[in-house]
Amino acid sequence: MRIWITGVTGLLGLHLAWEALQRGWDVVGTARQRALPHAPFPVLQGDLTDPAFRRRAWAWARPDAVVHTAALAQVDACEQHPELAHRVNAALPAFLAREAAREGLPFVHISTDAVFDGRKGDYTEEDPPHPVNVYGYTKTQGEQGVMEAHPQALVLRVNFFGWSLSGRRSLAEWFLNQLEAGRQDIPAFADVWFCPLLVNHLARLILLALERNLSGLYHAVASQCLSKFAFGQALARAFGYDPQRIRPVSVEEAGLAARRGHRLTLRTDKLARALGCPLPTPEEGLRAFAHQAQWGYPRLLRAWGASSADSPANA
């Protein structure tokens, strides 16, 4: 199967390409700015919000399935650039889903736990979205646009961590960079709860869902949830550092541009039933994350291409 991954240089796109290649899939990718000159698959650079490039990309990709990972995912950047956020997170997914439906192709859209306000937690797919920031609002619009344009599409709400091209993209990398730099007083939100899934585990779930022809809305996060403070301490232990170097702080005191939900915890029962297996836990993900560092996985992926900082929009 030939899979087209949009945003292939982003955190999810990169690892989805790796996992697909390991399973013998034919991979093609598009990226807005970065190149992957040494990747073992072709990458076309351009802006998918441009209709002319979008038509060119479809003709070039010739996919059997599309996984749309590209997004403006930096929450504060969305707050500061709402028009760009709408263009990338809301309008673009609907355009791509409509074309996939017209050609009869499976289409996977990646959404987020931030479609919820985080007041009650343990959200199921039946709970109505209620976002508290521009990022969550535009991603909610993206979900709705995709399902209207392609009723057989698969929409996954996610939260994940892993190794990025820049080494600075994910929360796990941020904690690890602080620990490796010798910082003794590392702040972490004790009042923000989430269900972080290792990006490789998420990528495998996406490929399995495609093989099973799943459609509809599912939560694809870790099967257990914890605070970002607890996540930082667990990561420190996984890499042999003193977890006491992580200290609890409140998100309300962080001075962030956009509001954050406190309990963005999602139930994964529906996806576990559909796939016939429980989803991994954060602890399982952190063990695998540390093992990847030991055998050189981050260095291998970064050899594919750019080492510059992640661009704000990887569409």
C-alpha cells in the first residue's frame, strides 16, 4: 500500500514513515519547509494550503491511503495567529478529505485532546467538544470538516511524545534536555493531566487501524494518565536522573498566551475494543523512549534530513 503522509517531517509524520517502512509499506511525504534529502522515500516540499500545490501533490503522490498529520500545533502560536491556525487546522483537512472521498481513498485525520476544556476529564468519544483556545477550536472545526467531507474517514484524537528532528519539539525532549544540561530546578505542571503516548506506539496504531479499515472518531492516547509533573519525574527515572530535580508548579502561573485545560484525560476503551488490544501506558512508552536513545534511533532519523528548529506550521 502506498501511504501519503502530510507533515512528514513533523513529530508524528517522521515516525509514522519509519514504522510504515518497517512493515514494507510504500511511503511518500509532503512537508512545508524542511527537506529530508537522505530519507529512503520521496518528499515533496510545498504549502498544502495553496490550491495549486495541493493539486500538484495529489498528482505526484498517487496514494492508496492518506494520513494527514500536518498542523499548526503550537498552542500559543495559534492564539497569536488565528487566521493561519484556521487555514492549516480547519480548512486544509476538509479540502484533503474531500479529495480523498472523491477518489475513494482511506483518510486518517489527526486531531487532539485539546478539543475539550479539561474540566471533568475521562472524556469519551460521545462527549461534545468544548475547546478553550484557538488551537482546540480550529482542531474541532477540522474534525467536523473532515467527517462532513468524508464520512468514512478515521479521526484520531491524540497526545504523544518522541524524538524530533530538532531535538526540541516534544515535552519529553524538553525534560531530557534540562536534565542533561544539569539543571536542578525544572518546573512541571502539577495541575495539568494528560495521557501521553509514545509516537511510535501511535504510529503502529494508525497502521493497524488502516489495515482493519476503521472509520469514525477514536481516542488514541495512552491507556493511563498522569500529570505533567509526574511525567517529568517518570522520565527522569527512566534515564537514570534524580526525579527530585523536577518541581511542581501551576499552569495558571506560567504566563502562557492561551488557556490550557487542566484534565485533558481521554478514555481509550472504544479503540481498544476495535483493535482487540489495550493501548500502551506512558511508562511503557518512556521505557521504549529510553531504549531508543541507547541504540541510536534519534540519530538515525536525524540523519535523514534537517537539523534546524521545527517550523511553526508544517503543512
